[in-house]
Amino acid sequence: MREIRFVGDPVLRTPADPVTDFDRELRHLIEEMFQAMYAVNGVGLAAPQIGVSRRLFVYDISGRRGHVVNPALTVDDPEEVLDEEGCLSVPDRRTGLPVYAPVARASGVTVEGFDRLERPVRVRARGSLARCLQHETEHLDGRLYVDRLPKDEARKIMLRA
């Protein structure tokens, strides 16, 4: 099983490459990502978090499970909601658990992309799923949730990670 990459690994800060081959290898990668996510009780996981620079993420949250290849995110409702957020790639080095902080996110989004068979996918979301989709899409752009925090708060988290 693939290991989760932690803050400090350059793959987490590098924009991921688009997926161009929708083949058996991609389908296997998606299954590996679900396994890695479930092994650490996650609700979403982007390919760079397991060291693969590809625009792909998986999710299982709020009763919805899926994956999106080459996602494009659109904000449907820009009203921001402040809620606790953590990341598997930003764990507390003592406990190994994600470090949580209040993060403002758009309350409604749509993600469009493709599934493992290159069929179009469209996911409209609000609430925790919308937060997850935004979080995972940002991973594909080389960004982490701490980048949305005030500098002093981000610094505190990074000192724990």
C-alpha cells in the first residue's frame, strides 16, 4: 500500500500533471488511493498525497463516494463557511493525527472532470462534501489548507507538523 506524503515533501507543493492515459494503471491507482485513504480514516485523498503527480482525487464523505480525474472546480455559492479542517499530509508529529484549524471555504461548488473510464463526471456539493472537493482540488494545484490561514496560525501548525 502507498504511504501518505507529509508536509515538506516537494510533491505536495508542485502542481500535478493532467491524466492523459485512462488505462488499467489509472484504475489500479484509484483503488490504491481508496485503500490508502481508508487505512488512515480519511474522507478525501489527492494523488500527490501518495507521491503521484496526477490530477486525480478520491472521496468518501457525507454518504457520497467517488473519484474525479482532471477536475475543474467552479464556485456556485461564494458565501464562505468557517469550519474545522485538517489534512492527512499535515499531521501532528507527536500524535500522527491531522492538525485542525478553522478554514473559510465557499459553501457551494461544482467539480467537473472524468471518471476512470474517461466518462464525464459532475459533482455538485454543499457542506462537508463541498469543503472536501475544494480541499482536494487545491492539493492538485500544489496548495495546502494552511495556505488559507493567517500567517501566525499557519506557522503554529507547521511547527507541530
